[in-house]
Amino acid sequence: MSKSKQMFTEERERSQDQDSHFDAEYRYEQWMSQLKEKQNHNSNSAVEILNDVFKSYGEIFGTKTKVK
């Protein structure tokens, strides 16, 4: 095989590897964006989460009145 043919073949293979890598990255990003979108629809709002956090904090660290 001539040197130029060999170089052409190597370059084409390298290009195909890059294309498949970019395709994989694109599919991954699409999948992650769909996953994030699904999570946003099924999750509680930030206000509800903070209310739960503060309620739990108050139950754990709140002052307790002692009955004498």
C-alpha cells in the first residue's frame, strides 16, 4: 500500500472515531436533559423542601419546655 493511501485510511479512521465520540456526547447530553426535565416535574418545589428542612431542624434542635 502506498504511503498516501495509508495516510488517507488512517485519517479517515480517526475522523470516524471523532464522529462517533461526538455522537455519543450528543446522545448523553440529550439523555441528561430529558432526565433533568423528568426530575423537575416529579420533585417538590423548593419552598416545600425548605419547609420540611426547617420543620425537621426545629424538631431536632428546638427548645423544649420542661414541666415542673
